[in-house]
Amino acid sequence: MNTNEKSGFAKFIDSFGLPRLIITAFLLLLLVACPFVGADLPTQISNIISRFSWNGVLVLAMVPMVHSGCGLNFGLPLGIISGLLGATLSIEFGFTGPISFVMAILISTPFALVLGSGYGWLLNRIKGGEMMIATYVGFSSVSLMCMMWLVLPYKSPNMVWGLAGKGLRTTISLEGYYNQVLAKFLAIKIGNFTFPTGTILFFAALALAMWAFLHTKTGTAMTAVGSNPVFARAAGINVNRIRLLSVIMSTWLAAIGILVYQQGFGFVQLYMAPFYMALPAVSAILIGGASVNKATITNVIIGTILFQGIVTMTPTVMNNMIHMDMSEVIRIIVSNGMILYALTRKTEAAT
Amino acid sequence: MKKKRSFIFRLIALALIAALAAWMFLIGRGHTVYFDNKSLTAPDGTAYEPWYQIEILKDGQRVARLKAEDRGMVEVMGQKLTVEVKLAKSKDGKMQGGTIGLELPYNKDGVIYNLPAMLAGAQEEVYMSEFIPTPVEEETEEVVVTDEFVLPSEE
Amino acid sequence: MNTNAKKREKAGAFLRQSSVPIMFVIICAVCIPISGLSPSYLINEIVTRMGRNVFLILSLLIPIMAGMGLNFGMTLGAMAGEIALILVSDWQIVGIPGMVLAMIFSVPFSILLGWFCGKILNMARGREMITSYIISYFINGVYQLVVLYLMGSVIPIRHGSIKLPRGYGIRNTVSLLNMRQKLDNLIPLTIAGVKIPVMTFIVIGVLCLVIIWFRRTKLGQDMRAVGQDMQVARDAGINVERTRIISIIISTVLAGIGMVIYLQNMGNIATYSSHSQIGMFCIAALLVGGASVDKASIGNVFLGVILFHTMFIVAPKAGAAITGDSMIGEYFRVFVSYAVITVALVMYETQKRKRKSLEGQKLAQAQKGEQNKGQKEENEA
């Protein structure tokens, strides 16, 4: 009886993953400690929810590539760049208000398709070494775009450096464009607690679409390619095409993801800002219980809540408790530690 | 047998490195030595008057020329300092000379030597004192930049 | 005719291998006249940067020999070197003795970090590079924890010039003025207006000799065997895991010592950023010299330093001259650094796949009956 219970508990830990358990416990501890250190719990929770809503789509972008066996998409910045191009062009063409958001999505889509195809083609040539090359594809494209932001003939006075009259600024305010456009849609406000209904709905729609896609014929083929490429090929699936599709999807979702992030954050960040944006997304989905070759929508949701929860809660609680803001250090150690943990776990499809 | 021998070798190597480190601690200790040509009144009441001019030479190179009430500074590595001093009582007075060997205290970063007192043969605790840097008043807190978004560059 | 074809093949292989250096020679050849920098300034800078960087880059060679790819974890050694230097400058040990002491003190930290890194890399076989890359971020977090919170509160730091005014943590920059270029200037030599850091070059020369010697030792041979084929090496009775860990430890220790040399030339420590990009620059320089992920020589290191840093010095000026904006050149050199690494990684992976499929083909030919099927699979891939 007793042993049975124990093994049940051990099984639970096994399935849940020890690191995830520790992180959940840590977040719960922070939440419990919240009222004692004089922080307002509803504000904190609504902070977590809104940050979840900003980042959700970026984390969702990890899913297709993990499914098709391309590993964690460290090349997320490439998709982000498509999104940035969409954002800046939409503003440049003079769209304002909610329309500018729709146009940003529309304009960034062709960029995401083209860049994603190139990226996918490259990743098909280097099967087995995807993650490292993805990282450097991201870095190279970000630094290439750094030059482009300076050179491209943008004219909008809201975006270029006032003095020189050319070259985009490092941060561009979205006031008057699509700042909070989703978050304010049907937003629910109770005291200090705000629920960004629009953003959550937007994320839910994309997540649902992703879930539905994974259950279509192509979607199951994608999972098959990821879990056993040899078997998939034997079953007559065109492995390279499926992988290419997954990379394009991931890139497009990253483009949409950064636009959603911007509407919440209120600014477009250019130049070096997209550089390390892959790491938080990668560690979020891993914290949610995904591995290098397995990821579900549930992983995305749980992971983003846990990760953003820790990121938002630690500064407040730590500052009030010991007057030492160690949150940055904790974030670095936790997120990279999580990625390390995932990379070192033995996985069947690892080559 | 072979294992034992290599173990001993490693132990010896480790000891040698430790010894090297200890030696570096000894010879590498840096001090800032300040020379004062200032008037000084010892606790017992003896007063020492500054010289008209003192020149200090280290390794044959002049490091300081002190008029009355001046202070000069030398950076020193190790616990021993030998300097040559050239003294003048008045503007066109005869230059006197000599060398001084000093043993610097290990635990003090900065040491002040009052030359008039030292040359007059006062006790060490009279002519030597520790240099304590005056703390900068109300220093503004420095913002630590651990930013990941800085452009990588070497300089 | 056969020999001709062979010759052509050889020439092709040579061109493929040296495409990156050739590209860099062209970039430099174009940019140098545009930048308008005087040759003497340029040569002076390159010589200085050689002295500063070569030791660090040499630390990358041994893991490549052991088949572990580019050691992005060399950053760990750099952090160990920085911690040692911070402590030494707080103890006020100056000049050459201070440097020697910092090198000695960096070793235990490096060994510890290298051992940790090697252990983890053994658990992540086949994805060593991305893992070592993430390790460098992870340990950077630990480094910040130590330097920003523990130093001054747990680890005693006495001097206000190093410590933050709040009483714990290290300032953004730590001055190494009393150590600055002490090694470079130990044997002063100037030839035709070019200042040559003789002692630094002697140290680098000694390390080169040690590396050449090391390749011939039992351990060095073992590493090469492990790098060639892990399974064969294991069958031959080599402790593969241990050999791999040792190779990473050696690399980390060398990087720690290299960082001390690097920083004595710079004259100050940028506490929170000196190490973060060092891995990327060193790896890019090595690759520019014609090295690949699985093959690198001492010659690659020297050629790489010269070409890469020429580009590095010249690019901002040339960029400014062409576009009127100096930032373009700065972004350009960063882009080139990343692009070089990307290209090298892609070439390595495609060649690895080609080799694999070639082996597969041979296997398929051996199994005559299945030949057709094997071909079909090749076509599909």
C-alpha cells in the first residue's frame, strides 16, 4: 500500500519533471509571500496575465518546429524581423489605429514566408545540427538588419531620428498606432485587476488553430516526421516538405508574436533588441514541460505562465523582502538552466 | 608503484605552484608611498621644520621635487624602497645627499613619510603614518549595466 | 587524365577550405584604402591585437582536436580569469607578480567550471556546441550572482575603488592601471615605429610549442582518437568520457590565463561585459583563419587574428567613408563575425551529412540486393 503510493508520487514527479516542480513551487511561494511583503496580489496577478498575453504567441511559435524534429527554434529572431518589417512598413505607409495592426500582420506575412522558406531550406540541408545553426542564423539576420534599419529609406517622422532625418530610432512609440489595441478590446477591469480579453482571445484563437492543425493529416504527418523520420519516409511522407512547412509556420508565428508583444508593450524595439528574444521563449516552453522533440499547447500555456510569473514576481517580492534586486540573475540562471536540463536529457530522436 | 610516483610528482608540482603564488604575494604587493616635506610636531613636543627643497630619485630618475609643505608620491612594488634624496636648506644653499632604505608595512596600501622628521632622526611612529583616502562624500550609486543588448565590440 | 581530374579535385577542395580566408582578404583589400588609415597605425594595431588575442584563441584548439567542436564554453575560463583579477587587484598585488598570481588563481576556478562543462557536454553528446553555448549563458548568471551580490558581502573586498558604493558588488569597470601592459612592455622593442609586445609573443610561442608537444603525448593521441570515432576509441580501451572532460578543462584553464593576458593589455576589466563576447570573437577569428568545426591548426589562429582584426579595425572607418555613418561599419563587422560562424557551421554540417550519405551508399552497394532501394532513398532525401 505504502510503496504503491510512493511509486505513484515518483511517477507524478517523473511525468511532471523535477525542475518544473521546483519552479512551480517557487512561483507559489512568491505568490504566498506577496501579501506579507506588502505587494498587491491582484496587481501582481494581472501583471502576470498581461505579460502572458504578450509572450504567448512567441512561445507558441516553438511548437511546429519541435513537432517536425527541427528542435527548439533558436532562430526565432528571423521571424521577429519579419514582424518588425511589417510593423515599421505599416507605420511608414501611414496606417493608424487598429488598422495599422492588421496591416502590420498582412505586410509581415510575405516576409515571414520568404525568410521562413529560405531558413527552412537551409535547415533541411543540415539535419542534426539545427539548433546551433538556427542560433547563428538569428544572430546574423539581426545584425544584418541593424545595418538595414539605418540604410532603408524610411521617412515617417515618428520613426526616424529627428536630427539626421534618416535611420530608424531604436525604440518607436506605438501611441496612436496599435498600442494596446488587443488588450483594450473587451478588457475587464475589477479594481486593481485587469484582464486583457482581446489579447487572450487572439492567443487562444491561434493556439486553437495550432491544435486543430496538429490533428489534420498534415499535422499528424508533422508529428510523425519529428518522432520517427525513417518511419515517416517509409510511410510515404515527404519529410523535407513537412519540415519546411513547420519552419515557415514557426517563422510566421514569431512575426505575429512580436506584433502582439509590441501592442502590449507599446513600443517597437529595433536593432539589437530581437537578439536574445529566442531564449525566453525557448525556456518558457521547456519550463512548461516540453522537450527538444515534444511540445503541446498545454506546455506553451503552463510554461509561459510559470516563466512570466517568475519574471514579474521576483523583482517585487525580492525587493520588498531583502532590498536586493536579484531578479535578473535569477531569471538568467533559471531560464538557461532549464534549457541546459532539456538539452542533456536523452531523447530518442537525438542524432 | 607508478601511480604513487606520479602522485608524488603532482604533489610537488602543486607545492611549487603554491610557493610561487606565495612568492608573488610577497614581491608583488603594491604600495603608494607619499613623501611629505612638511612641518610636524611630534607628540613629545619636538617640532620639525621643512627643508627649502627636497628632490627624490628612484633608480636614478627624479620622481619628485618638493618645496616646503609639498607632498610627493611614488608607486612601489614590494616591501622595500630605496630612494636617493637631495636636500637644500635654502635657495642657494649647498645640496646635501644620501640614500634612504625603507621597509614598507605589508598591510598598508598607502604610507606617508615625513621627511624632515625622518632625517632629523625621529622615531618611526612619529614620521610614518598611513594614508587614508578621503571618502568621496555622498557618492551617487552606480548603475550596474548587465545589459544583454549592447552591441558587441572590443573597445 | 585521371591525374588531371585528381588535381582539379584537390584544387577544388583547397578553394572550398580557404574560401573564408580568401573572402576576408578581399574584404580587407577593398576596405583598407577606403578607410584611409595609415599603414603604420594599422600594423601597430594588428600587432597589439595579436598579442592580446592569440592566447585566447589557442585555447579553442584542444576541444576541436577531441571532436567536441567550437568550445563556446571558453567564456567560462574568461570569467574565472576576471574573478581572479578582481581579487588580485583588491589585494593590491601589482605588475607582473599580480598577473602571475591572477593566472594561478584563475586555474582552480577554471578547473571547476571546465569540469562542470565537460560533465554536461558528456550528457548532451551530439549537440555539444549549442549546449556549451547555453552553458556560457548559465554560468554568466552564476558569475553575476557572485560578482554582483557575493563579492563585498561574503567574499571580502576592501577597496572602495572596486566595490559599488552600496557596499557589495563590483563596479562596472575595475582599473588594472598598475598591471597595464606590464607583460607587453617587459622587453621593450620597437621596430620601424611598430611596438612589439615581445614577452607576450614569447608566452604565446611557448603555448604553441606545448600544444604541438601535447598532440604527441598519450593523452593527445587519445583525444584525437576520440575525435575521430568515439566507438572505436572506446573499443581501444580509451576512457572517452574522461578524455573529453580533460580536453574541456584544458581549454577552460588556457582561456582563463588568456583572459589575464587580454585584460592586462586592455588595462581595465569591464566587469559585466568583457567575457560575454570574447567567445564569439575568438571563434570568428579562428574560423576566418580557415579552421573548421573539426579541424584547426596553429596557423589558422595566426592567419585568423590578422585577417579578422584587420577587418575589425578597418570596417567602421570604411563604413563611415562610404555611407557617412560610422555605426554602419560597426554593425557590419558584427554581422560579418556572425555570418562567418554561420557559414562555417553550415559547411561543417553539410559535409558531415555528405560523408554520412556516402557511407550509406557504400553500405548499400555492399548489400547488392538492396541497392536499388538505397538509391531511391538517396534521391528522396
